[in-house]
Amino acid sequence: MGLVEAVLSGDRRAMARLITRIENDAAGAHADLAQLYAHTGRAHIVGVTGAPGAGKSTLVNELAKAYRADSRRVGVLAVDPTSPFSGGAVLGDRIRMRDLSGDSGVFIRSMATRGSLGGLARATASAIKVLDAAGFDVIMVETVGAGQSEVEIAQTAHTVVVVEATGMGDDVQAIKAGLLEIADVFAVNKADRPGADHTVAALEMLLDLSHAVPSPAEERPSRLLEIIRGHHKPSPSAKHPPLPDEASAERISPFPGREACPAVVGARDQGVRSTWRPPVIKTIAEGGDGILDLARDIADHRRYVEDTGEMVRRNQVHLVNELERILRDGLMDRLLSQIDQASLASLMAQVATRELDPYAAAHQLLAGSQ
Amino acid sequence: MNERRPDRRQKIRVLVAKPGLDGHDRGAKVVARALRDAGMEVIYTGLRQTPEMIAEAALQEDVDVVGLSVLSGAHMALLPRIVELLHGNDMDDVLVIAGGIIPDEDIAPLEQAGVHGVFGPGTSTDEIVKFIQDHVRN
């Protein structure tokens, strides 16, 4: 039996192997994914994000137990950071998920970010497809301990749970942009600590404000999505459109890869006003308090996105973003294969000595690759 | 498109686990950290793992190496059982190494049972890194 058939039949070793092959970009991994693709799109993908130490892993453990009590099969992808210095990683999320061991209805995989900055690994979207095709009903994706802007999970999950630990930050933290904006459900964890009610109140106030103000129609949409929707026509005459200069760079970046997140467009996408107000649930993950409420709200959110058509929109946004990411990687690889090392080194040397600025260097590299 | 990328190397994945009942994992954490610094991806599972838990985690994580630390004296019972379960999962190509308090006279029988290397107290972490790098299929 081939790897793909084995995954479809629920073989755990095959799932594990295929995820490794995807992570390593092994030959044939893309072909295997292509075969699995038609079998995906069924699972509810739940993102769990929040600051380091907020209690994400413990919460995932408790949620998984709740889903299992409901006879649903659960896949977990737990992402931890790769060291930028050694390239190694210590992946410790399983420590908090020991209750799930020995249950054949649960599959847990730890993933290292391997250089990705958005809170997930580059291979996470593909690993989700493997578990989806293998028939897991719920796939929980736990991000790295996030700061304020690791919001890639919004482009990957149907429902995003943001875990806030009690007593972290003040009211101003709650009105900043970023992580808090992507929440579909808030879990205020460690709610047995003093200050839990204050944290809940601060989040509710944030939600009052965001419902009072009309949402911006398009924040920073994917460029592909703009084209698809006809908002932006690519100029057919310019085969290689000139790079924008620095003045206009803020509008369209010549290097979209520099932005951790080119398109966070969920409910706010297309200017559609979401009628979903993210519920704020107090939890004590250690001990399981509030978990059933949290699971209920996650399920409610799923019904909401399905009933309103938001699910279709989110899936479209996810896939367009994924396509854009693959294209970007592919174009970069193609470019690098056409540039010789000597000219790259000499350009870099000129940039380092301030003879050439990075934009001019990029112009030269792109011109040379045509 | 781009099935091969020469610049992305395969990472060595290692499961570091503490089977049995001892409640002390300083040594396991030092080893985990050293392996990380050598560029490996280390899945650390924490204390008090059963052989079944360890074998299942090794399978799901698709590791190349299983590193086991036992201080309790139960190594002759636990380690062969873990090797057996790994083999039962069709993971006979996994490198199994052990550390902790293991008397010299137990090393040969453990090796007989399928443990590839035993590293006692005082072993330098470099030695463990080198052993793994030399033995893992690449």
C-alpha cells in the first residue's frame, strides 16, 4: 500500500512519515499531497494562540479530552520555535498533553517553525491536510507562544481561540492591533488568579469598541485576492513591472515576504460586518474548569461561519494565501537559481559599504534574472 | 515544482523521554538542550512515561532517535520493553540510546536487547551528539 492510501485508511505511521516528508520537502511529497487534496476540507480547524505561558498546551489537552468524550477524533499540531542560531528546537508541548496518550482517536505532532515568523511552520498548512484527509474531525493547531503580531493562524484556522492569561498587560494592551483582533473566542485562562474579572472586563470593552466602529473594508489584502476580486488589474503590458520606489513602498511592497502577514482578512474581509461577537470565557485549564463552555463556543462559532457563508470566504482566503506563499517560495527559488554567487556576493558587498542601496541591488538582481 | 531544495536539510528528530517513576529530569533536559544546540529537533515528553506512551510518541513524531533516561533502577525492565514496542510499530530503524544510572554489567544485555548506546554520568554531551550524528541514517 502506498503512503497516500495508508494515510487515507488512517495508518498513523503513514501520517507521521508523510508529515516528515512534507517538512523536509522530500521528492514526491507534493505529489502525495496532490492525491490527498480531494479528501480534505472536512475537518474543523481550530487555532489556539496566545503568549508563552498563557496555558495553550494545557487548554488543548483539556479541549481534546472534551472532544473525545463526544467521540470526535482529534488531531493536534503543536508548533514551537526553531533556534535561529543552531537550527535546532526543543518541542515541549507534549508534556502537557500526556492525558491524550494511548488514545487511538488522538494524533499529536510537534512541529518546529524552521525559520517561519508568523507563528506557524511553513509545513503546517500541509500537515493539516494530511490529518484532514486521514479523517480527524477536529484539528487543533497550537501556535508558538505569540507576541502581538504572529497572526498567521488567522489565515489557517476556521476558528481562532486567543488565550489570555489572567493579569497580563493593562487596558492599553487590549486596544493595540494584532493578536487580539483575530480572536473568534477568548479564553481568559488561569482564572483562579486575582484579576481575572478585570481581564474579562478589559476584553469586553475592547469588543464594545470594535463593534461601535465600522471595520475597515480591506486592511492589507492579499494581492492575489485583489486581482481575483477585480480590485486590482495586473498590467498586461509590463511583463516585469518596475519596482516601486521607496516612497510608494508602503502601499505595495516589492517584497511581500517581508511582511509577516500580507492578508488578515477574516470576518472583516470584503467590508462585511461580522455579527459574531467573540465570547470571553474564563477557564482554569489546569483542572478543566470552563472547558465545556469553551468547547461549546467553538462549536457555536463553527455553526456561525457555516450558516453565514463566512466559512466559504475564510476557506477562499486561506487557499489564496497558501497559493501566494507557494508562489513566493517558487519565484524566490527560481530567482536564486538564475543568479550566480559571485554577482550576488559583490552586490551584497556594495550594499554593506553603502555604495548601493538595497532597492538598487534588488533592481539589478531582478533585471539580471530575466 | 521545487520537489528538491538543496538548501533545506533534513533535521534529525529526537524523542527524549523519561520512562518509569523517577521524578528527576535535570540530566534529560541538559541533553535535550545540547541536542538542540547541535541543530536537532528534540521532542521532550516529560516525566513518568510508560513504554507504551513513549513508543506511540516516537511513532507520531516520526523520530530518528529515542533517548531514554532512567535513574530508578528499572532500566532492565523498561528499556527492552520500549525497544520491543518500537519494533512492533515497524520502527526498527530508530536509534535507541539510554542514559542515567545504569551499572556497567547491564550494558551488554541492554545492547543485546536493542539499545544502541548507553551513556552514563560524566558523559560529555558532545559525545552523545557525535554518536547520534554518526549513526542516524541520512
